[in-house]
Amino acid sequence: MQISGMSCGHCVGAVSRALKAVAGVNDADVKIGAATVRFDPITATVAQLRHAVADAGYQVTEAA
């Protein structure tokens, strides 16, 4: 997923923690501007991932 508003290591950490806190997320590889998330689609949804990123103060601009 593409994420806007990230500009530093603190941002990466905040988004990583937010995504990993979602039940069903197995791994989140976060870099400035993007994240690759491996999750159980039975437990977690893309909408929940978007919501977690938004709660951390950032915006998902595109999700596959």
C-alpha cells in the first residue's frame, strides 16, 4: 500500500506499530511512503489496515 505523510524513521515506526497491532497481521514491512503487509484475510481486512494507518496520522493513497 502507498502511504502519504511519512517523512522520517518516526513515521515508519508509528505506521509499523499501528499495522502490527491489527489482529491477523503477520508482518508489516514499512518504508517511507509505502508498506507491504502480510495478513490473514479471514481475520483482518484492507479497511482495517487503512483505518489503523489513519489512526496513526497518515493516509493510504493506494492499496492492492
